[in-house]
Amino acid sequence: MKLYGGTKCPTLDFLERVLQTEYGISPLPEVARTELGKPWFPALPEIQFSISHSKALILCALSDRPVGVDIEDIRPRRDHLPQYALTEEEFKTYQALGGDWPAFYGLWTRKEAWCKYTGQGLRPLWGQTPPEDLHYGAYTGDGWRAAVCGEEEAPSQIIWLEGGPK
């Protein structure tokens, strides 16, 4: 599994750049969506990918197995959001981590990466905690959090194509 990040540009442009960097593939092959909305390449089903963006950052994972990613800018939201969005187990972890917005986004990106990994999206998995039998990677930076979920060991770091976030 490889994890690429960059400053936000059009999503398909970034995906094309990642495919060119990793596999020498250009132009971007057709991108389709499964019935539940997960993007994939019909002409290259052996390449699995997940992509996420938040404000100025974009993140993309590539693998030969299912994978999911999420990246989020840390920003205050409504005070009740953590209790609403997290399971009871996750909320206890959130409180143990200090109960602040960085703690929330660390847990949230993990959940969202898992939901994308499954291909089901958030709605059907809303009240569930991500299982421990998968591999997760957590990434932090000044003002952002990100996570990856998959069946293979998560990369130790993000490969930043534009030198990383400012």
C-alpha cells in the first residue's frame, strides 16, 4: 500500500498524477462507482484506491487490496458532535485522549477510512466501531488528521507530492 498527499487540486487530476508516479499510467483510466458509490477502475480492477480531500489537502491510497482513506482539517464544530458521531466505546477513547478537536478528528478519520475500505460508506456503519482485525495508519500535522485502513500494513508516512502541507 502507498499513501500520497498533496495540496488540493481537482481530485481526478491528483489521482492521475498518483497513477503516473506509482505505475506510469497516463492518461487517467475511466473511473466508475460501485452500487454503493466506491470509485474503481473498470479497466484496472487490480488497482484499488481511495481518495479524500479537506480544504487545501488531498490524500490518496493505492493498493492491490481494498483500502480506505480520510483526511480532515481540524476545526471546531458543534459541541455535541463527538457524542453524536462516535460510538460509546469511541467516545470514551475520545475523552481519555483529552476530549478536544484533534482527538475527535483522529478517531473520526479512522472511522471514515474504515467505512471507505468496506465500500459501504458511512450510513450503514454509523453506530459501529471499526474492527481491530484490519491495519490502520494515523497521520497528524499542523491543523489536520488523516487515517488509512486496509488489509496490509499501513505506510509509516505519507509521500507528499508537493512537499507537504504548509
